[in-house]
Amino acid sequence: MFIDYARIIVKAGDGGHGIIAFRREKYVPKGGPSGGDGGCGGDVILQVDARLATLQDVHYHRIYKAGRGRHGSGSNKHGADGKSITVRVPPGTVVKDAGTHELLADLVEPGHVFLAARGGAGGFGNAHFKSSRNQSPHEATDGQAGEERELELELKILADVGLVGFPNAGKSTLLSRLSRARPKVADYPFTTLQPYLGIVKSGEYRSFVMADIPGLIEGASKGKGLGIQFLRHIERTRLLLFLIDATLPEPVEEQLRVLRQELEAYLPHLSDREALVVLTKQDAWVEAPNTETLQEEGHRVIGISAVSGEGLPELVHMIDAELEQRRHGETVTVKENSFYDI
Ligand SMILES: Nc1nc2c(ncn2[C@@H]2O[C@H](COP(=O)(O)OP(=O)(O)OP(=O)(O)O)[C@@H](O)[C@H]2O)c(=O)[nH]1
Ligand SMILES: [Mg+2]
């Protein structure tokens, strides 16, 4: 199941207490202080695991508790530290405080770690308090409590290109034509109910990641259809493709206007993101749509057919050139079909 939101409780281990003890040795009437320090509590750490594609695991396992530090003991024995635990999350996980919604971390690169709850420091045993003025201190401190908090985890998947369009526009068909991802395709609206990722090869050693998301409809930002919550998955893409079914009677510029309006309602300026307008189902066009207005407005427009393959090499080339221009050198590893297998 595709799960992109979870709340978890992280509780680090408490520190162990320091203790009061004195050396007892034969022929040494007044042994010095020998109470050991307590061990530190274990931490709770979040770490990005590139093999994960959803927050499913953390959704079902809500509470993460690290081990507590052991108390110190006599003969200056330090208590053992508590065991830290690592919670694995998929790349693209945004971590917020569940109470204040403050952004705490954006975990992108595989291996990235975030200290979610710090273990409590161990207390000091009385050996620690020995000084020239006080040779036999009767003082020890307790370990500190480990941090505890509730976190909100939100997955915003990482892709280079995001497909945006009304239901039935041909988004999933295009993704399955260009990559090995196999989202379901059907001639009814809302076939796709979760995001799908595919890796599109654009050259011998080049590729980009394309994300297919559920269709948008007018009023989605007010909760119509499937709403707009899945738009978070295209929020971070560098390029948007507006897929518009040019066999429909509605003028293409009107369709584009509605799509952009919904994007804007979700996140201001999202509709200003670099984009290509892709007119789909070219094999079924009775006449070529009028794209003059779109072009006058500065949109780059291309016609394709995912069925006959018309326009697809040109589209891939355009995307590749566009991404190349804005590549910042970062690479993100995403497992193809990763959502599909679940
Ligand atoms: N003739 C023709 N039909 C197409 C083309 N691309 C997609 N279709 C058809 O359009 C219908 C919808 O395709 P999908 O790919 O499922 O559309 P979608 O945009 O993913 O739809 P949702 O998942 O509901 O948002 C299917 O019946 C496809 O076979 C095309 O290039 N030419
Ligand atoms: Mg679809």
C-alpha cells in the first residue's frame, strides 16, 4: 500500500543514575569514593534507506523506544549505555514536530541521518565529586530523562518530471510507454489512485525519473475528486508536464488554465514552474488543435500519441534538454516501480 504520511512517537533512553559507594579493602579503613557514573540513554535516529518507497513500515509501528542507560555500580564501574535505535525512512521524507508543525529535517540523500530524540546523559557517581576538600563525598546525581516527542512524517517523493492532467488524459499510458513502470491504464477517470515512478532512458548513460499522479479536476483544491493532497509529490520536480487530451471539445488553453489554477490553489507559484504542454492522443485527433494562444503566451507545446509513438522521441529529447539546463549536479536514486510492487 502507498502510504505517504505517518505520526510516530520517539522516546530516547533515560540516562542511568550515578551511585554512592566507597572502597572497602582490607587494611584500608577509609576507602575513597568508588560510585560509578550511569550510562547514557540510547538515541532514536531516523535514517534514509533508498530501498524504501513509502512510509508503510512506520505507519504500522508507531512507537520507537531506545534503551535506557544502566546505573553505575561500585568499584568505579560505569553503567552500560542504552542501545540506540534507527528508524528507516524513504528518500524524500519531511520530518516535522507533530505539535508545532515546525520543520525539523528534510531527509533526501540515502544514508542521511537525523537525531530525532537524544538519549539522557548518565548521572555522576560520587567518585566524580571527590576533591581535595572533600575526600569522601556523599553525592551522586541521577541520569537525565531521554527526549521524547511526536513526529509527523510526510513523504514527498523525488522525481525530475511530474505529470499533471485531468483524469483520462493519458498520463499513465505515457509513463508505461516510456518506462518499465506499469500503472494501470483504463478509459475511466481516476484509474490511478497513487503516485507511480518510472525511469525514462534519454540516452545511453542518461535517464530521468518521471512521476505519474492521480488526475486533477476543477475544484480539486476544494476537495472535489481525489483532492489535491497528492500534488505534494510533484512539488519537488524540476519540470512539469501538463498532459491535455486534445480530442476533448474543451479548448486546450481552457484545460490548461484550470489545471494551473488548481496547482496554484495548492501552492502559490507552483504553476510558474518550468513546464511543457503535452497534447495527447494525437492518433485520434480529427484536426490539429489550435495552439496559437498557448504559444503566444510563451508555452512550449508538443503533440504526442502514446499509442502510435508519434512525438515521443521529441518529447524525451525536450525533457532531457530542459533538465540538463537545470541540473544542479545532485543525483537521487529511486527504485523504479517501487510503488507498484507494494
Ligand atoms: N487513442 C489514444 N488513446 C490513448 C492515448 N493515451 C491514452 N489513451 C487512452 O486514454 C484512456 C486513459 O488513459 P490513462 O493513461 O489511464 O489516463 P490517466 O491520465 O492516467 O487517467 P487517470 O489515472 O484516471 O488520471 C485509456 O483508455 C487509454 O487507452 C493515446 O495516445 N491515444
Ligand atoms: Mg492514470
